Amino acid sequence: MIKRLFRRFVASSDFPATAPESPFIAVGDIHGCVDLLERFIGLEPAYPVICVGDYVDRGDHSAEVLNILHARPDIICLSGNHEEMMLDFLKDPTRLGARWLRYGGLQTLASFGVAGVTETSSTDALVQARDQLQEAMGPDLITWMKRLPKCWQSGNMAVVHAGADPAQSIENQTDKVLHWGHPDFAKATRTDGVWIVHGHTIVGEPIATRGRIAIDTGAYATGRLTVALIEPGKTTFETIT
């Protein structure tokens, strides 16, 4: 079924070939699109699955997405910048909450049944919303989110959320770069032969070129969730709609 799913072959000739230790599937930014996530899971993928982060915000069903992924320890989930902003809101809603609410946090709050707050709400209202969210999520889900890794590697493949500094080894990347990207990421080619699989930046079509594999096709806005099957020597894509 997976072989039938992944139809379109993409290759790059100006960078060392992809060489994971074994085939795996990378999933682009989900952003609350539980219907697309469920369709993908329903295909019963036959290879390990790694999600690149940004499970929450913008789409309407962040709570459902988090609960599904939390219940699937067989799926490797990385942390994205939207998970970072959500955890910042839980930590300090009055100082760190406005940015999250402005970039999709309101939809996430609504999915957990929390309403009556905006980015310009009073301190008391923000704290109350934080308390309601914390109660709705429960300690297990919050702890799971806090423990999400920021990078996953296999062979010469590194899966991250936003990108990597091409001048630094994967081991020396900062959390900020992995979550938010780096200005040289799309400009300079890595010299260590490591491919970076990432989301964060929306592309019209998935891309595999010069050591970068971009798979965020803006599911919340386009209704298209991209998944990539990465094997030794080739990367193939399919869009879940």
C-alpha cells in the first residue's frame, strides 16, 4: 500500500545521494488538520514515520492532532516553533502569550474548549486562559510536548523542523535555528553531505535539491499534507488530501 501511495520520483544530482540507514517517512506540518493526519495513518505506513513539528495552531483541530500523536509512540514527533510558542504561553502567558495567540494560538485554545481571550486581553484573562488550557491538556500531554526532540538522524539524513545552519554540524545546531531556521539555510549548500528534511517554510510543491528536502505544503491553507518516503538513493513524495 505504501509503494502504491508514493508515486512521484524526485532526485538530486548535485549533492551526495540520500543514504538513510533504512527507509523512513517524513510528514510535513500538520497544523491542526486532523482529517489529513487520520487519512495518512489509515494508510498503515510500512516504514518508520517522523513528523517535522507544528502540530498545533492555524487549523481547527489541534487538540485532536496532539491527542492522536501522543497515543502513538510508534510515530516519532519532533518539536516545531508552534509547539515552542504554546509551551511559552503555558509558562508565562502575560509576557510570552501574545505572539502565540497572534500566530494561531486562538484556534488551538478553541480546540481545547478555551474561549474569551485575544492577544490584547488583560493579564488576568490571559492567566485564566492558561489555567484552563493546562487543565484541558493534562500533565501527561504537556510533559510529552516538553520532551519532544528537535532533531532525528539516520545515515546522512537529518530531520528537523525549520532548517539548519549550513556552517555548523548537526550536533552543534541551536534550538533556535532548528525551530525558526537560519538565513543561510536556503543559500549555502552543506559541505558535510548531510541532507536536511524540514517543514516550517511553505512551498507550492515539495522540493528535494542540494541537500534540502522541503515538505511543508501549507496543509491548513491548501488542504494538502505532504509526506516523503526517503530511501537510499531516492526521495519520493505524495500529497494527502
